[in-house]
Amino acid sequence: MLNRPLTLILGFFLILLLVWWQRPEPSTEVARTALIMGTLVEIKVVGTDVKNIERAISAAFAVMRDEEQRFSPEIETSQISAINKATGPVAVDAQVVEVLHLGLKVARESHGAFNMGLGGLVKLWNFQALHPQAPTEEQIRALIPVSPENQLEIKGMQVKRLDPRVQLDLGGIAKGYAVDRALEVLRAAGLVSASINAGGDIGLLGGHGERPWKIGIQHPRKAGELLATIELRERAIVTSGDYERFFMQDGVRYHHIFDPQTGMPARGCQSVTVIAATVGEADALATATFVLGPQAGLAFLEKYPDVEGLIVAADGHAVMTSGLKDRLKWR
Ligand code: AMP
Ligand code: MG
């Protein structure tokens, strides 16, 4: 039999051991970047199991690369290229069907401001060129896109172009969708605090540890400076801007978001930021709103109960949806 003081001492050490055993692991933040879909993608995760986090981040990047292979019209073997080349129906997978349906919904609701069939215009304007130049009016007129309801026939998993002039370009929606898919990978790995920023397409998992994520909104005319910040949890926030891909010619800014009616860069806005439940939806809505311009664009966004938006008009003045009024911190 142990004597009483010895039992007490042993008991004390046992409790100490248990407390040590049960102590929470310290939280760390892991951040990694990769170049995917022509943009720098940054993933940040807060958690305790660094090995699991690293593995999950690698898997998330892999999923985004996979989406690039699926959606890029510049990749010969992509499903979008297959649709663009075929005259008849093409078998596609569930992701392509999902994104096309979402894009066509936004196209309908924006009365054609969002248009995924303007691949011909994107090639003509060629913002990737070393010295891009504005095309002639005649060249542009020949490539004015077909209206969204006359572009595609989707039957189950088969997609057919209804018009040989339709060239799909999902640049206004695919990046956001890819971020959603990458977030799913992080969630499935048991992570609860993460952010993915793909060049202004941002998806958030939970908060930044205990606190909300503090997201900066880029100033459309001051590179590297913020216009405002906002605190968010578990949301998507996407910005479309005329400063992302553009060139100047004779003092005029030509940028990559086109008004499908004119084939010219849309002139109403400098930038549009949309907050929504998914990054894919926010991405498409931001592009659509940019084309609609500040007035019609604001009315368009107000129709979605779960969506907020900030629009910087061409003259630099900002308007926003009613639900955003007290939530932005101006810089
Ligand atoms: P974002 O940066 O998300 O606004 O998308 C711009 C990209 O979407 C462009 O580079 C084009 O690939 C494509 N795009 C341009 N104009 C439109 C439009 N009116 N509707 C849908 N996609 C567009
Ligand atoms: Mg977009």
C-alpha cells in the first residue's frame, strides 16, 4: 500500500500530465502562392496540424489547375475548346454543365450584359499581345456576339453550339468557380479558417482564426492602394476592374470587359466589387454589373437578397447596395 502523501504527489503529477496532454496545439498561419489561370493565387490557412494544412493546400492548387485544363479556351484539349470546335453535341462533365448553367442564368438576369460567347472578341482584342492595339470598327462589328439565349443547347451532359459564330470564353466566371472548388477541398480536409485569393476573386472559409477576415478592396486608380476594407466571414468577394488587363492608346483606356452590344470595352465603371455566397456567382455578377454601369448595375445587384456590391463609376464616384452602407471602412 502507498502512503497518503505519496498518493497525493502521484495524483498531482498525473493531473499535470493530463493537462499537458490535453493542451491545445498552438494555431499557426500557413500561406502559399501559385501561378494558375494566369494569376497569382494565394491560399492562407489558420490551423494546428501543419502537415494536414500543407497537404490540403497542395490539393486545392491541384484542383484549380484541373479547372484551368477544363475551362481554358486557349488549351486545345479543354472541354471548352472541344465545344468551340465542334458543330454537333459534345459530351462534357458535371463541372462544365454547372458553370454553363450558372453563366446562362446570370446572362438572362442581366439581359445579356453577361455573355460567355464572346471568345471571338477576346481573341481580336488580344490583351496578351506585347503591343495590343484597338481593332477597327469593321473587325469588331463582324464579331458582335450572339445573344445568350441563342448560343447553346444543353441537354443533360451534352452541349451544342447553336451558331457557328459562338466562341465560348468563360473568363468572367471560371476563376471564381475554381476558387469555390478549391475551398471545398480545404473544407473536406477538416479546415475551418482559410482564404483563397485568385487575383481579386476571394473565397473565405470561416473567419481569420477567431476574428473575421479583413479584406482590402483595390483602389481602381491607385495601384497597390486600397479604396476600402471590409470584415467578412464565410463569404465570397470578387472585384472586376478596368485596371486588371488594359492598354492605353491615344489617351484612351481599352480594357478586357466588353459590352456585348458594341464589342467595345464597357465604359460605365472603373471597378465593381460583389459579395455573395459563392465565388462563381460573385465573379459572374461582378462582370455583369461592370457592363451594366453604375445605375442599372446597382438596381441589378439590389434584386439579389443575399448579394451586396460596391461600384466605382467611370468618374470615380462610388455607389453601393443598401446592405453595404455601414460595413465599409474607407481609406
Ligand atoms: P472579370 O475579370 O471576371 O470581370 O472577367 C473578364 C473576362 O471575362 C475577360 O477577360 C473575358 O475573358 C470575359 N468577358 C469580357 N466581357 C465579358 C462579358 N460581357 N460577359 C462575360 N464575360 C466577359
Ligand atoms: Mg467575373
